[in-house]
Amino acid sequence: MSNLLLLLILLPVVSALVCYFVRSSAVRSLTVVATGAILTLAALGLLGQGTFEPLAVGSILGISSDFLITVMDFALLGVIFFYGLKHKSLLIQGFTLAQAALLVWFEMVMIDHTAVPALVGDQLSLIMVLVVSIIGSLICIFAIPYMKEHEDHLHLKKSRQPQFFFFLLIFLGAMNGLVLANNVLWLYFFFEVTTLCSFVLIGHDATEVATKNSVRALWMNSFGGLAFVIGMMLVYMKTGSLDISAILAAGPQGALMVTGVGFICLAGFTKAAQVPFQSWLLGAMVAPTPVSALLHSSTMVKAGVYVVLRFAPAYMGTLLSDGVAICGAFTFVACAALCIGQSNGKKILAYSTVSNLGLIICCAGINTPLAITAAIMLIIFHAISKSLLFLCVGTIEQAIGSRDIEDMRGLYAKYPRTALITIIGILTMLLPPFGVLVSKWMAIEAASSNIYVIIMLAMGSALTVVYWARWGGSLMATRVADAAPEKQALLIRLPLTILCAGAVLLSVAAPWIYNSMLAPMFKVAPFTMSFGSLDAVTGSVAIVPLFIVLGLGVLFAVKAASGFRKTKIMPPYLGGANAEEDGTYIGPMNGPVPFSAGNMYLGELFAEGKLTPIFNALAIALIVLMLGGAL
Amino acid sequence: METLILIIIGLVAGPIIGGLIAGLDRRVTARFQSRQGPPILQAFYDVAKLFGKEAMVVNQWQILCAWVYMIAAAVSVGLFFAQGDLLLIFFVQAIGSVFLVMGAMAGKSPYSQVGAQRELMQILAYEPILILVCVGFYLVTGSFSIEAVWQLDQPLLAKMPLLYLALGYALTIKLRKSPFDFSTSHHGHQELVKGVLTEYSGPYLALVEIAHWYETVLVLGLCSLFWTTNVAWMAVLLLLTYMLEILVDNTMARMTWRWMLKRVWLIGMGMSVVNLIWLYAG
């Protein structure tokens, strides 16, 4: 058991060191692929062994592991402070110093150093390990050919890939540590590691805007770190324990402790880029695509929602819980609205990520078994579909040189494979019976008992349809009869195909995923499973029957469409005679008149610049309300 | 087994009822305008004729999209007759709407592109209301499944009058009737041509038409759930509602999508929220 745990946390670190010091691209590729494979197997092995009680790690080379973590904590704060000095950011310096001071007081004065079991594996941890290890690995593998092409564009004298893969792999190890941690201090340490890694990765290209955005990410996340330390101290004052399992088992313990949990949730909010902290995640788009895929889908932001979800039992039934639900729902609808106004593909993905994270946090706040089920299902399925879409946008960008969805019009004509996978990815985000929508269905049913939340979810849900449908539709086009097949590197095709197949197949398996991994979490499970459908008194969803019926229907439709060469292909109706030249018609004066059509982005209603300050102000008010609710 | 029979009844009866309603609609509208109007079965003749036409497309995806639209609409009606989960039925119905839009966007025609964008605005307007109506059902019956509605001993209309009015908005938008007929219009000789339907032709237009019949039945079915205690009153309610739809259709001019979005989100959502507050308090 503990060998597998060590493997999951330390193997990425070792591989990272190999990538850093051995500057051969062949060795690097091999290391990354092998690490990915081993991590995947280890995560599956851990799942096979089932959940385990909190266990102590003991000492490494004669030094107590807790002490080691403390030392590394301060070292990490030192490094972050150094970057604060380097980039002359007073915010980073201030937040880091405050963290360090509080941490010294906490370690020296407050806690009595009794042994606390460091790691634990319940259902939530195991699921998170699977998400991180498998999806994270696929993204790292995708990064191998991607970064080669990326650097070819940049004409670097000396490759910066060793450093890139170093932090990419450390990230995976830190995430595994974070989701398995049982000691609050360990959780905090891994939390800070992800902060530092994301800062370095966002700033990887070292352009002016990359540096600026990475500094913003760092100060926002340092603020989150400070909130975490404060929360940790308040919780300790009341409970006198660093043992997360024990804290959760005891439930809410009065105002002081719940306020502490509120601060920890706030830390989760910053990491999950909830409004008003969304700007750092949007800024993270400047990084190479694998980074944005990793940050958005399986790691960084999922660390934030994981923390909020992990502590859900500790604020169950309090006003804080309602506050968390409302803050999450607000982010869901606000970011969906901001998304409407975007034509930049990566920005659409970013806002949609934040929006979905809001929904997950909202579910954590609703805090019923049904809502928690919805949250965890959403974590799984969102991670798959969103990482797929990010990799698609990265592939498209390298192919057509733009990430604007207006430039992706008719992509299918030239890049059928990529376009098809993108369309499938979009549909898995948008339509039933795919996992994301089934989770959303659960979320809405769970939220129905809270009027504020349900209104926001209803609006956000409608906004979501608009921005996905128009993107999916604009990719469609007809292939010329004898067009050359699309070329794709093997290491790009592999992750895309696996993720695409995974998004579809795991959705079919959703009832069994629920039954084997989620249902045991609850004393009273929200659904019973029969014939591949999930049933409850409040409502049921026949996932597998729907898949069979709709799947057969779609197969039939595909077959009908595949015979299109026999039907007559006509130019579109233009209100005039069609000209020879594509995209024009014969207009007045018998000359060709070009025409074009674009998407509506509703600038007057959903302008990003106008809405963002309003949303930020509202969100800050809601967060204050939430924290006040803990008192 | 019983469920299966119900589903089959729904799948067969859906287009028949939908087609008859479409025929009646045209007849009544004609009378409003002092015209004779076509025979009641005209809608079926039209579709039969469309199926006989030569298949022509701008884009291969339209074939796929038209079929998926039809299939999803049929499945949602099937689910409705199977007494399934209201929210799920609504989401399955959304598959069809999304594919209709995507098919229209696949063709390069500016008219169908504009129609598709406007259709999305219509979805944006009615979706929240439909979700809130489902929530209203849940608050009254304690469940999202249609089965629970039949257990009630007083009509839902008594508890959800404002939600019914809001649903009226959604119904008008979903049926693309004036003043909300801006994603496609009844007559092709206007500035929009046929909007979202411009590039669907022949057999594929016939599929879209059948899908629309299914949708009509689904929305009217949702309305019928507001009076489940007495079949006669249910019929009266449906008749009144549809007559009102036709009246509104004939007396209103087409508005813009901005007007719709503001009006529906403010008034429609406002009414829904007020009604929900009553239900939460009650």
C-alpha cells in the first residue's frame, strides 16, 4: 500500500529531476511516457486495493517526515518571496511574509507536535488520484510533440523544455500528495507547491505578458495561501487537531472553527479561480497549451474544488454552507455570461472551466448526498472533456495559427479528424446522456430546495448552451471528394483519441462508476441502480437505455449522412445568383459581391469589460456574506 | 411492459396529433384573416410531398443534424409518455434544438446563419423558464417524475398560476409564433428568408417538420400536466391556451431578439420567481 503511495507522490519528482538534468530529448520523451504509464497503473492499483484508514508515513533517512515537510514549507515560502522581490510585487511579498510569520507562530507556539497520520485514502481521494494520474499523464505525453513544435516556432538557442517538464511532472506529484493528505500541514505544503509550479509554468514563455500574468497568478494564490494558514489556525484553536479525518468526523464545532473552515474554503476559491479571482486563470492562457490544459482540467483548479469538497462535512448544516453554495452558483452564472461575449477559443474554455468549478463548489455547499455525488461526477467528467477540448484547441492553433472560433469556421473541410474530435468534445460538455450533463441534471435537482441557487443555475444552464452550440456548429463543413487525409503526430493523436473515447465510454459507465465508487461514501445513497439507470424518488435518469436509443439513432443518422455524395450538393441560397467563386454572389451591376456571416457575441449585453467589475464587486460582497455566515 | 406500450403510443400519436394541430392552426388562422384556409390534413400532404422531392444539401452535416433533431424530439416525447423525469425530458429535447442550430450553421448561407444565432437567443430566453417550471413541479409534488403529478388531488394550476403564464411565454417562443418568430418565419419572402430553416430542403425539411410536431406535442403535454385531475378541464385548458397562442400570433408583429430577451428574462423570470417564492413559503 504505502509503496504505491510513495510511487504516486515521489515518482513524478524523480522523473522531474531526470528531465531536468538529462538534456536529451529522447530520454525526456521516454521518461515522460514511462512515468505516465506507471502513474496510471499505480492509480488503478490503488483503486483496486480500496480505501484505507489514515496511515503514518514515519521517517525518511532518520528525519521525521513531518519535520521535513515543515522545512520544505519555509523553503517554499522563501522561494516565493524571492520571486516577489524579483518581480517587485509588494502583494506577493506581503502575503508571503504574513504566511511565514503566522506559520512560525503556529509551529512554535500553538501546536504540540504529536504524531498525526499523514495520508488517507477515502473514495474522494482515490477518484482524485485517478483523475490526476491518468488525465495529467495524457496531457504530459501530449506536451512532448507539442513543445517541440512550440520551440521550433520560437527559434530558441537553448531548449527550455527540461525546466518545463520538470515543473509539469512535479505538479502531478504535488497533486497526488494534496488529495491524499490527512495532515492539514501536509495539505498546505502541497497546496503551496501547486501555487509555485503554476507560477513558473504560466511564465514559461518569458514574454512580457506571460510574466505579468504569472505574477498575478502568484499574488492571488499567495493570498489564498494566507487564507489557508489563517483557517488552519482557527480550526486548530477550537479542535486542537491537525488530523483532517478527525476534524471531519466531528462535524461543525461552533463559530470559531466554522470561520476557520470558511477561510480554508476561501483559499479553495482562489485556487479554483472563482469570481473575483478568475483573472489569474484567464491570464494562464498565455502559457503553452499543455499548461492550460493541466491547470484547467485536472490539477490546479481541481485542487481548489477538492479542498472545498473535502471540508464539506465540517460545515454541513451551517450558514457557511449556504454561503458557499451561493458563491459557487454566482460564479457559475457570471462566468457563463462572460463566456457569451468571447470569440477566443481558449478564453471560452477558461470561462467555461471557472463556470463549471462554480457549479462544483455550489454542489459542495448544498451538501446533500445527491449534491456531493453531482460534484464528484462533475469533477471526473469535466476533467476528461475539458482537457480534451484544450488539447483540441492547441492542435487547431498549431494547424491554423489562430485560436479564434471565427477562424475555425469550416475546420472539418481541412482537418476532419481534429474537427470531429472537437465536436464530440463539445457535445460531451453540452448534451445528455453524457456525464457532464448528467451531473448538471443532478446538481439542478439537488439545488431545487434553495431558491437563490436554483434561479442562478437555471440562467447559467441556458447561457452554457449558447456558447457551446455556436462553436460546434461553426466547425462543420463538407470535405472535398478527394482531399488528402489529415496528418497528426502519433503522440498527439494518442491522447486526443484516448480522451475522446474516454469521455464517451465513461459516460456510458457512469451508473457503475457511481455504484462502485460514490455510493459507498454515503449512509443513505442518493440513487439505486438498475438496468444502467439511476433511480431515486425525486427523479431518475436512464443513462444506459438513453445511450442505446440515442446511440442507435445517431448511428443511423451518421449512416444517412455518409451517403451524402449521392445527394446533390448545392451552393447556399443568397438572394441572388450564385457566382462561380465560392463565398460570393452576383449582385448589383452584375459584379460578384462577397458575403460573410459571424456569430453574435451580444457585445451590448455581455461585454467583458463592463460586466467584470460589476461581477467582481458582487462576488466580493457574497464572499464577505459567506464568511460572516460562519459566525 | 406498460411503459413500453405507452412509449409506442407516444411515438405514433405524437406526429399525428402534432400534424393535426398544425393543420388546425392554419385553418383557424385563415378564418381570422377571412380566408377559407387549407384542409386540416394539409400539413401531412406537405410533408408527404417534401419526402418525394430530390434530396439536396449545402453540407453533409445537415443530413445528420436533421435526423438527430427528429430522433431527439421523438425520444423526448417517448420519455414523456413513459412518465419519466421532467428535467431529463427537457434536456433530451435540448439535444434536438442544439442539432437544429448546428445544422443551420453548417451551411454557409448568411440567412441560415442569422437564423441559427437567433434560434440560440430563443433557447437562451425559454430555457431558464422551463427549468424553473420543472422546479415548481418538484416543489409541489416532491419529485421531478411525471408519475407524481398524477397523484395530486387538485390541479397544479391552482398552485402554479404564474408559472403557467411564464410557460406561455416559453410555449410561444418554442413554437416560433409572433412576436417571437424571428429565427424563422411562416413566409419565405421576408428579410430573413426562412432563417434557420433556409438551407433544409426536401426530405430533410420534412424531418424538421415532423420534429417540430413532436415538440409541439411535448410542450402542450407539459401544459396538460397543470390539470391532471379532470380530463375535460385538461382539454379546455389546452384548447384555451392554444387558441390564445393563435390569437397572439395573428395580432402581434415580429419583435427583435433584444426585446424578447429583456421581456422574457424580466417578466417571465419574474413571474416564475414570485410563484416559486409562494411554493417555498407554502
